[in-house]
Amino acid sequence: MAYAVLLSLTQTITQILRHDDHPISVNGKQQMEKLREQAIHLQGFLKMFPKESLSLETRIRDTANQAEDVMEHFMYEHTRSSLKAKRLEEVGRAVRRTEDIEYDFRELEYVTNEINSIAEQAAAIEKEAGGRPATQPLAASSAPKPAPVIDTVTIGLEKKVEDIKGLLCKGQPERQVIPITGMGGIGKTTLARVLYNHDEVTRAFPLRAWIAVSQNYKPENIFADLLFSLENKNTKALVQDGDTTEDKLHKILTTMKYLIVLDDLWSEKAWDDIKKVFGNPRKRDGSRIVITTRNEKVASHADSTSRLQKMDLMDEANSWALLKHKVFPKEEFPSDLEAIGKDVSKNCGGLPLAIVLIAGILFNVDKTRTAWEEIAKDVRAAVEGKEEFGKRISLSYTHLPLNLRPSFLYMGGFPEDHEIRISKLMKLWIAEGFVKNEVEAEEYLNNLVTRNLPTVTTSKSDGKFKSCNVHDLVRDMSKRNALDENYERRLSIAHRDLTRLARSYASTIRTVLSFQPNESSLSGLRKFKLLRVLDVVDTDAYSLPAPVFELFHLRYLAFGCPMEVPYAISRLQNLRALIIRPSKRLRHHSTDEVYLPLEIWTLPLLKHLVSFFDLLPNPEEAASALKELATLIVVKKLICTEEMMKMISNVKKLGITYFGDRYKEDYQLQNLVLLQNLEKLTLIVNKESPLDQQKAKPVFPKTLRKLTLSGWRFPWRYMKAVASLPHLQVLKLKDHACEGDKWDIDEKIDGEESDEESDGEADVFPELEYLLIEESDLKVCVMKKGNFPKLKRLVFNDCDKLSKIPDDVGNIATLGLIEVDRDNTSLVACVQGIREKQKKEYDRTLKIREL
């Protein structure tokens, strides 16, 4: 933690010295510059001497924290008084303007002396080591390892998978509850997830839902999450708009066959609160409910007739097999490390989580006997301790490089079983100052994933991670270390009483993330003057308290709509991310709007603007462009004038929704081509809003890497322009994005032949790796392998009229997976035939997945 505080301190000093509007004397600035130099030096010291610096780490952390607090309080008070003076001038009251004052930071003088003292001791340690690190930093300077894909390894679980799969797919017709029990870290969730995603199971249960319950569940949130997972074209016909969430669930689950996983069920009361929406327990359609729980009484209470699927600790053979797979997934285990590796796996006591975490350590250190023997000693020491598993798991933190520790502790603060969105997590890390940009954030995440600290739960179409979570035991370990590191002075996640928190840490808290739908959670915000991050998306409040807009240091602000956005937003001059999302109470009501004020254009550092169902104000009267803006989603009815494109010229990710009128207006989408940095574009048309295609036809910039179109009803020939985009990797065509019976990718457009005669045949989707066609009236799709030289994944969902695709699709060398709607039996048979042909003629395995 000391390393992270020093990094934050150097950033804060740099920010102050970069701006001339802070009244600091020349001597004060020189003092701060020297302090920054010492902080940078101590950062290097901590990295190069990780063990030798342990005696100084607490002093460094506390002193750096104190120094940053002093300076940020000064900045806050100065900015607040300046704003007050400005408001008084605006109402005609005379204000005495002061020259630069001699602000000597008296408190800062004390911490500067303390930092100097620490630096002298650090220099002595360096000198004793001959100016070179006596102990090499643990993996701190090694090259980042490649991020793994979501692991579905079933070592030691093979029999359980087959047994439970039989109960799910071939068991009794009556609805059955299948409980999986065992201690924390033994693999209950892993087993349930393997079953949930098994091809046989997905074919047997088209209607599935995975719900994480945890200790602090709320029935209304569970029901909302469950309905969100189950709603589709088939279930919507069963419910009415006026039904409550519970009524909708009861109708769906009474009528249809389903598989529901309730992960991490802690109490009998939780089951009683949730089960009422599952319909008649005696229904005979083969429905199944899988629960995972550490408590066998809870399992028996849910269904006393079902045999418990109790998980045991792994034997030595499977422990060794799991460690080998995790450390060397694609290579032979080095013979000279085998004895040490077996010793380590044996000392993990058969607990899969401990094996996986320690394998993460071994994966990231040098593959030498010396490095591994050090780790083996730590494992043996942990085994000899009283709290065996807890100490083994804590080794993952002990061996974590200093720069990764704050990011990991941050993840451990989220509520148990919480699905963490990677895009949000990266924005938070940047706002906190842990990383400089998205590239570095992704590198940090990959490093943590290779150490098996977070578990990746879903991936995007481009293969990047979409969400992750943290196991309960890892989370508990993180919280213990956060207390040891005095981390709670800076971070409050899911704290229920901000007023109580303010009494202890109001002068130091940098982050408040609230997951409580409680308006009172905002009442204490006025006291947190140093806030950098404020996320209150799920609050019941309909307006933010005025003091929020005096939080000068705020970099990340997220709240739920509908909520008023006042002109005072312009005071947040350090704001990097503004997120306005529907709160949980409005998850199924998406028509609420929030109108952003013109002052949104006055935020010079704004990089991410996520504004569900918001209107971006006309920039004609705006003072300046949003030059830093990289993300603009999900904005409503954006008119893409040349002026607007200039104001957002550096945007990389853009999402626009058009609905609510009959498209008489010209949205000037041809000007999208002016966005020369745009990489990801989503254009959605509400299906009930017809449009004038002549006015609405977009022209895409050649920089696009990902394009999503929904509801546009373009003729398929419009795809010719998309096919020529040189960098496009992902294309999603949803909800009748294109209309017509036939898509011939090589179809000539009038006047095109002469161009090809002179230039040769143009490339068609030269870089495309993922293609999705969803909800389409397409009957004939003419495509061949030459059209998609790099295609990896092809998806047809809800294309009821499409009965076949050309056999030549199977000859695309890079294609590994075709996904099709299970209800389209003709298309399923067609792609299965393509797979069999590839296997027979080329001994090539093409994977088919039914949706």
C-alpha cells in the first residue's frame, strides 16, 4: 500500500505544480518539488528492496498519506473560496482580490522532515546492499504473462460432472433441487458452472439463469436479476406490463421448463424467501434447481429428498495434476522442478482454491529451483500454522508485486459474489491513480488473473474479459490485508452508514461506492472533501445534494436515472468519468430521460460519458470541445453535424439510440466518417420507429474495429460498405439491422464492375473475426471462405427462415465455432453436416453450439 500512496502523492504534487491558479509561494513550490523527488526515489526503493523495506513500509505509507491529505485539503478549500468569491461577484458584491499568498504548509513541513528521515534510512539500506538489490523483487520486473482464457478444467470433478449431468438431463420428470455442498474453496461454484455451460445441459434447458445469492441478499434484487436473465422472446408472451416482478417470474417458471443455479446460498431463510417464485414444486416437465452451499442443513431444507452432492478434498494425484495444469498448461513440467512441485501441491491439503492460488504464484516467478524452494518454504510454514487455509491463501498477497496490491485490495472491497464489470473496474483504477490508462489497467488485470485472484466469468466477442468476481475466501483475505494496510482510510465500498463513516475517516476517504438502494446514504457526503470516486447508481435519491458539486477532486461520478443534472456539474473540473445508469428500481422501465446541461461541454478532462437515455446538448453555444472524450454511450438521438463531430473528434467508442419519433429529422450520419479515431460504434433504432433511409444512411470511418447495428432495416447491399472496412474485427447485426430474403456477400452493385477491373477484386471483411446475425428474416446467405479470411466465430440466432448456409463456410481455416438457434432444426442439421464433413475429409474439429 505504501507504493500506491507514494504514486498517488507524486500525481497530486504534479497536478498542483502544473496549475498556476493555486496561490503557492516560490518557496512552497520548491518544497513540494523536493518532496516529489523523495517520493519517486522511495517508490524505486520499495520495488528494488521488497523484503528489506518492510521495516519502513508503515512509516512511508502513513507519512505519504498525511502529506497528500494536507495538499488536497488546501486545494479543496482554495477552490471553494474562489467559487464563493466568483458567485459574490456575479451578484454585484465587491470582493477583495488577493495576490498570491505565502502558504507555507506548516503541517507539510513536519511530514517533509519525516520523509527526509525515511529517505536517509532507505539510503543506508541501499548502501549496505552495495547499491544493488539484495533480494530481487518478486515478479515485479518480470514481463507480463499472457492472460488465460476462462478455465473449464474438470480435474478431479469428472465423476461428479457425469453424475449430476445425468440427474439434470435424464432424471425424474418432477422438478428437482440438486444441492452441491462443501467447504469454501473446494470448487462448488466451479462444478456448477461447468455443468451450467455443458453442451448437453444447454440443449436440455433453453431457459437458464445463474443467480449469486450470498449472505447479504435482498429478495427484490434476486427477483430482478432472475427476471432479467429469463426474459426473452418466448417468455415475454406469458406476462403483461402491469404484472409485478414476482408475478412475471411465477408465470414464466410455472409454464416453462427451466434450469436455475442459486450460487452461494447461506441460510434456510434465503431459500424460503426465494422459492415462492419457482411455481409448483410438483410440476413434471424436468425443471431443475441447482444450489451451492457450505451448509448441509440449508441443502436438506431446500429438498430433503435429494441426495447431497458433497465435495471432498482432492487426493494427492489430482492435486498434483491440477497444479501441473495451472503452472504449465501447454508444456511438460520440468523434471528438475517436479519434486518441489509435488511437495507444494501436497502441502495445499487438497483444497483446490489453495492449489490454484499457489499455482498462480509459481506461474509468475522464475522457473528455477531457488525461486520455487522459497515458495515451498512459505507453503510449509502456512501448513504448520493454526489457520491453515487462510494462511495458504494469504501467500498470494505476500507474493504479489507492490504495484498490483492496491488494485487487488480494491477488488476485494466489492460485495461478496458481486459480478464486477471489467470496463468499470478499469475506469475506477484510473480515477484512483493506480494506473495511468486503459492499456496499463488491462496489463494489471491480466497479471491478477494469471495469479488466479479474480475469476473471469464472461468474455466479450473479441475475447477480452467482460466481467469477473472474487471468491469469498480470497475476498476475506483481501479485507484482512486492507485492515493491515490501513486501506479503509481511503476506500468505502458498500458501507451502509456514511454518517458513521464520516466520524472516522471523512477527512481522508477518497472513494465511496454505494450498493445500497437507500437515499439516506447520500446525507453524509458533504463531509468527504477529498472524494475522487462517487458511485451511487443504486440509491433511491432523485437528486444529488449540492455539496457534491463542490468536490473539486472528484474524478469518477456515477448515479442512477432519472436524476437531475444541474449546471453546477461545471464545477467538477477534474471529472474524468460521468456515468448515468438506470438504477435497479428502474431496470425494467427504460423510458426515463435525463437532459444534460450545456455546461457538460466545460469539463476539460472528461474522458467517459455514459448517459442512458440522455440528450447531448447542442454545442453551438459551448465554450470548448471535449478533446479528451474517448467514450460516449448510450446517448439519444445524436445529430451528427460537422460541428458536433469536431466537438467529440477524439472519441473511440460511440453508442447512439434513435427512437421516439418518425425520423423526419436529418441526423447527418454521413458525418460519422469525420471521427478518425472511432474504433467501436453502436447504432440502435427502436423497432417501432420507422426511418427515412435516405437521411439515415451512415458513412463509417475506416478506423472501426467493432460495429453493432440494430433495428435499421437496411437493404443487405448496404453491407458492401461495411465489408470493405479494413480493420473491422467484430460485426453484430441485430433486430433486423438488414432486411431482405437474400444476402450475397459478393453481389455487385451498379457501377462497381469498372472499379474492380482497374483495381482488382476488393477484400471482403479482411480482418473480421466475429459475425452475429440475430433476429433476421434472411432466407438465403451466400458466403464463401474467401469472404472471411480470419473469421473465428459465426452466430445465427433467431433467424427462423434461414435453413442452411453454404458448405464452403466450413473451409474457413480460422473458423472454430458456429452457434445457431436450437429451435431452427434445419439450420442445426446443416451446420452439424458441415462439422461432420470437415471431420471426415480434413480431420478438423469444428465446434457447434446450440443457443
